Amino acid sequence: MSTDPASHPKARCRAAVDRHADTVVGLSRSLHAEPELAFAEHRSVAKVVEPLERAGFAVRRGVADLETAFTATYGSGDLVVGLCAEYDALPEVGHACGHNVIAAAAVGAGLALAEVADELGLTVKVIGTPAEEAGGGKVLMLERGVFDDVSLAMMVHPAPEEMASPTSLAITDLEVRYTGRESHAAAAPHLGVNAADALTVAQVAIGLARQHFEPKQMVHGIVTRGGAAPNIVPAHTAAVFYLRAADVESLQRLENRIRDCFHAGAVATGCTHEVVQLGPPYAELDPDPWLADAYRAAVVELGRRPLSPEEERTRSTGSTDMGDVTRALPGIHPTIAIDCGDAVNHQPEFAAACATPSADRAVLDGALAMAWTAVAAATDQTQRARLLSGAARRGATVSAAVAAASSTAGGAV
């Protein structure tokens, strides 16, 4: 390797990010201006893949049988760096979680690492992951093999505070639907079976149960169908609830309790009910300690000041389908701070902050920090060997599963 500082992989990554700065910042702003919801991010995907295709990445659209999922790869090295791009927005408040910043930073990191992929023995894989806010795109892509060859996975998420190794909560979403019987609310209320009452009983039961929740368990929900008119006894009601907990085991215990609360509503009113899981559950984050430390060193070098690990553990967090990825392979999901005043994620004020010079800086710093983290992993022979051996074990497991499935299918025929 040359002794010229400008030829060092980190310096070349910085130069690449600088060279592509207008492109990636423009991408962030363009995504922000046209928010799209989960599994409908068609314009967003076209915008994200365009600079990657122009740079020579091989792009595959519609991977994992998801129309708005993609992979874009560059290089042929044995160490496969996965850079997760999110680009779905929220109803009514647009990019109030800053997925425009996430996608643009992933593209910037991909373009930077393409500059050093051959030298460092990398395959750079930008992974377009739809429907993080609702639908679990990463969970589906993980189950369908998109991450099978990935040695390490990264993304950065804008937030009010800078954290190299944040935690998250496991989550599941449940819809409860009650069915009763209509009747005239004044002339013959005794002939009705009130589905709105069933939902009220369930909500009261949940409210009373809260005093006995385990630490970090929580439930929040909205009524999505409450009845047709006040003078008709409601025969059909529905509500959607999000359940969160510290980990998947605690989440299962919480779900059992909440399902009992739903059942109580039906028993108390004579309604029937059904509970539907709307999307795949998300596991809690399990960040790789070495990658988190490498990322922390990178952002500190860039002049940022992440919270200490002790402070990180005291912060309240949301949920993400990146948790499932980090439980399956080495990965990190750091947060990168933007200037947002008193606003927090999922508020309109935070959405506005995600299209500002501070957010633009987060795109560039996040891209470079991820690129430097990958460089550190590629050039540390101990860590490189660890990451490669883990990928090999996962590959062997997948190959054995595919072989077993093929054998079973052949026998059935």
C-alpha cells in the first residue's frame, strides 16, 4: 500500500464523499420532497438507484418478491458490506423519521467504498429495504435470503442525539376486530350486540393491566372503525395496537396478556372477535460491539460527540426491523444527530429538520463514518477473519436448508 496519505483508503473515501456530495444531498432533499408510504416507494427507489447505476453498480429491482426492494452491488471481494437504505415515509407527517437521510447516507457510503473495493477485497452491497415503518421489509428480505452473503450490515438513522450503539424495543402490531349485531339504538337497543362496547372493555382492560407491565413493556393503539352512526348499535369495530417490549421473550408475554384483554371485550358483550397480526414482529437491536466502537471512532474523528455507552442505555428508543438483521449477522444501527430543537422523530417539526443544512451534513458524515467503519473492518485481519467466518457459517446453514428442502420436495413428487 502506498505511503502517500492521499492514497490511504480513508482519504480516498473522504474524497469520494466530497466529490459526490451534491448528488447525495440532492437525493436526500428529493426524497424528502416526495414522501411515499410503505411498499409504495416507487419514485423513491428510482431516485436511490440512479446514482448507483451511473457509478457502475449492478442493480436488481424487486428482490425478495417485493416491488420496492432492491440490491445494488459493486466489486467481487469476499468481505460483503451491506448498507441498508430505508426510504418509506409516515402517513400525514412525511419524512418525520428521516428515512431520506438514511437512504442518501447509504448511497454515499456505497459510492465511497466503490473507490476502494478492489484494493480492500470488498463487495459493496447497497440494500434497498422498504416498509420499515409498517410491514417489516428487512425481516422479509432476511427470511428470503437477501442478507445470506452479507458479512456486516450498517445504516445510520437521524435523531436528536448521537449514539453509536443505541438499543431498541421489540415490537409487534395487532388488529382486533369485533362483530356484534345492529339494532336501533333507541327503539330496540336490547336486540343489539354492541361491538363498540367490546372495544371499550378491551381498552379498559389494557389500561388496568399497565400497572403490572414489565419494565419497557408498552402498548399504544388507535380505533380504526368505531361504528356507522350514533343511532345504530355498532356491529363492527376494529382497532390497531402496537406492543413493545425490551426483547422478543418479553414481547411474547405481553402479547399473551393483551390477547386476553381482547378476549375479555368479547366475553363481556357477547361479540365474536378475531386478532390479526398485520406485519412481522421486529426483534430488538443487538449491535456488534466491535463495529459500534469502530463507528464511534469514525464519528469522533469527524468532530461529532456521541453519547457514552452508559448514557445510551438510559435513553428511550423506538423499534426497527434492523433489529432482526443485527440478531442474524454483525451489524450496527447508530443514530446521527441533526439540529431539530425540541422536536423528536415522528413529529412534523422533525420532518422539517430533515431537510436542512444540519441534515445535509448528517448525510455526508453518516456516509463517511460508515465507509470508514467498513475500511477498519477490512484492514483489521482479526476482525476480517471473524466476519468472514460468520458469513461462511451462515452460508453453510442456508445451503443445508436448501438441500434439505430440495430433497423433501423430490421425495414428495
